[in-house]
Amino acid sequence: MPLIRHSGSRGTRRRARAAAPLAAALLVAGGLSIWSLAPEQAHAAEGKAAPADDFNGDGYADLVSGAPGGTVSGKAGAGYLAVTYGSADGLDPAERTLVSRSTGGVPGSAVAKQHFGQSFSKGDLDGDGYSDLVVGSAAGSPGGVVLWGSPSGLSGGTALAGFGQAPQIGDFDGDGQADLALFGDAEVEGDDPVTQQANLWKGPLTRAGKPAQVLDFLDKSQWWGYGDEGPGCDTDDSCVDGPHSLGGPVEAKAVGDVDGDRRDDIAVWEYEGDGVWGNHVLLGGATGFKNSGTLGEIGSVGDDGATAVGDVDGDGYGDVVIGAGEATGKVTVVHGSAEGPSAERVQSFDQSLPGFYGAEEEGDRTGSCVAVADVTGDGRAEVALGISGEDFSGLTDAGSAALLHGSPSGVTGEGSQVFHQNSPGVPGVAEKGDKFGAACALLDVNGDGHRDLAVSSTAENASAGALWSLRGTAEGVTTTGATAFGPGDLGAPVTKALLGSHLR
Ligand SMILES: [Ca+2]
Ligand SMILES: [Ca+2]
Ligand SMILES: [Ca+2]
Ligand SMILES: [Ca+2]
């Protein structure tokens, strides 16, 4: 589903930074953040899930699965999402909430090809102790929607007019309250980056959709304009990247703390002009985001891999893990540091990594999905990778998924595991073109302290899509007790639903 529409050309851009006397303020702000979890701790939860993963406050993580191809109210591709609630026995397709634009309380109405649910992000936006979900749609949609957590799960809906492009939740200013980063539609005009509307809403958010404050999206030092003669963005209209925009377009991918300042950061895929895209990190701060340089050597056209952030080496800095795109064929790990993503510590690997299962072949798509979180409990994150183009038993693109461990030196192949639909204990039968491993997530759905692997195949059953849940253990993931379900099991629209296009 294309994020970007292309339109006509435009003149060359001249870059001029606004004066930015904010360095002193930034220095003072560093290290003042407070890590408050008090609202979540108010619940006597049974399980041990991360609060942001838990919509109904029972301590079991809840899995959100997008079905952006789903037909709703007769509109093909209107899209829906399914929330399945965790329990001591894991996920049960009977315990679910289905949400679309036709659901009571959700603003808007079903529109063909709107692809509601193609992106989403979670966190407690109103500070009531129940995690909430912000949902995005395709370009040209009326915008995003916030669904609210409660003891009975997600319900209601609040419109975010104009901001439907992969909205993200995180504590970007570090005050302990979740904030909302919002992105509007963007276009590429010729070779030049253009403004993309972006808003940084400071939490808490009211149920009417009013933030506590609207912050500048980018730190003022990062603003720039087309004119290079004028006094700058704050005093004339030459500014392109003002308080509520950024140089775009960008596609927000994942949230985590890359520079260890306890302010969340956003990994983005960003258009840099002249037909070149690159991976960057928007580093959170008290006065808006600062944009990192291009990550690693993966800033090239078409190399737009699945991305997640987590602390693979356990040094306190989140590491950015980017799955193979068209250009590299390799997974890239850009390690975090106090300065942000490190230019020195970049790991690049494929299935030839010692200990990693299988052989690297062209078209494997190692890292077709990426999820990064600590499964085993040793303080270093595991990395789940889809290998959706993996062939085995003569089945082209049947697909598989892998779990690799973190180590002090980065991702290791030692002790890695690989699963597919023909693995003992995994429900289903592998077929040509299933592309198992389209999306993945690591969430503790059975509340035992070990995150469990959720993985999807969107091509399963004529693109209805399906989900698998494999339990996490102190050693990794086990196929014992593995479960699977599709849209029909959820009582949801089946035809070309693409269930599992996005998992969180
Ligand atoms: Ca729950
Ligand atoms: Ca909430
Ligand atoms: Ca940070
Ligand atoms: Ca678990």
C-alpha cells in the first residue's frame, strides 16, 4: 500500500537554518526526565505484561492484528483490526474485539480501499492505567482514530483529523506520560523533500481528542526554509519546517529509546531528495525531535525494510534493527549510544551468520518482519525475524520465522531457532507462496514473564491471512501449545482480509 503519492516537479531547494539559541536549554533538559509508572501500577494485575501492551489491565498482553484488506459494510479494502486478549492460556480467538469504521462509536464510515488498520501504535494516552490504541489509514483518509482501553477492552473512538499516516505513541518528552506523534499525508514533488504536516501532542489526551499541549514537532534548531536571505522560520513565511511539520515525507516505523535518555525516539524511513530515501531516528526531547543522520549504509532507494527498536546488547541503549530490503538482502543492526544511532557500531548479517539456520538464497527476505524484545529474561533483547521468501521442501516462498538471541556484541546466531508451518507442533501445512513471516510481534500474552511470538502469513488461504502464537520460555520459543487462527475463527470478514499485515 503506497504511502506516497507522486505529483509534479518543483524548483530546487535552498537550505537555510533558522537561528537556534536553544543549546543551553537542551543541556539543562538532559537527565531531568522522570520515569513514572504509577497509574499502571494501580492495577492488581495477574500477568506481567508491559503496561503499554495491556488494554484491559489484567496483566496479559493483548495482540492487535491489522486486516487492511478486509471488506466492511460491502466496501472492499475498507479494513478492520482484531484485538485478541491475552490470558493465562494465551490468546483465545473468542476473546476479541473487532474494530472498523463501521463499529459503533468509531468516527467516520467504511470507505473502499481506505485500509483502516494498516498501521497502529499503543500506549496509555489518557493516563487512566489502560493502554490505548491509535490507528492509521491509507493516504487520503480522514485521519487516525484513538480507541480507548478499559476493564472490558478497547471501545469508543476519537478522530484525529488529517493525521492518518502511521501515528506513533511514546513518551517523547520523558515526563512519564505517553505522547502522540502524528503524521499527515505527504507527497514527493519532483526531486525535493517537501513539508509533511506533523504534530507532537503532549499527553494526557482527553477523550475529546485534546492534548495537554501541542509541542513543536522538530526542535527549533532543526527548522529550515526555502529562502536563505530572510530572518528565519520564526519571523517570515519562508520556513518549510515550522512548529508543526517536518521535512518529508517520512514513514514512521518504530518507537524506542535509542540514546538512553528515557525519552522515546522514532525510527523513520525518510525521503532525502534526488530520489534517495534513508533510515533515520527522530530523537525525542523536551523541545521537539532532533533528526539523526542517515543510518548505516542503508540509505538508498527501495531499501525500506521492516524496523523495530530494542536493546539487543543490554547496554541501556535501544538498537535499531532493520530487515532486508530490496537492495541489501541483509538485516542491519544500528546500535544505540548516548549520541543516538551509532555510525561505528553497525552489524549486518544474513542466514550465513554462524549458527543461524539455513542458507542464504536470493529472495529470502530475511527480516520480512522484525520484532525486538527480551523473551528469555537475561536483559538482552531477542530478535524475531520473518523470512517470508524462504523456500523448503520444494515450496517456493513458503516462508519461515526465526528467533535470534542478543549478546554483548550484538545479534548472535548461537542458539537461534527457526519455525514454519511444517515444524512439529506448529498448526497448518506449509504451501507454496504462503509467505509465513509477513509480520511479527513479541508480547507476553500468557503473563508468565516471557514474551511470546506472534507471527502472520497474509497470503494464507487466498489472502485471508492467519496468525500463529508460539510461547516464549527462558531459552527462546517453543512450539508446544502453539495456536493459530484466521479471520473466520474471529468471526471477522475473510475475503482478502490480509489479517496480520501489521501486528503489535
Ligand atoms: Ca490484557
Ligand atoms: Ca488509557
Ligand atoms: Ca531517546
Ligand atoms: Ca509468555
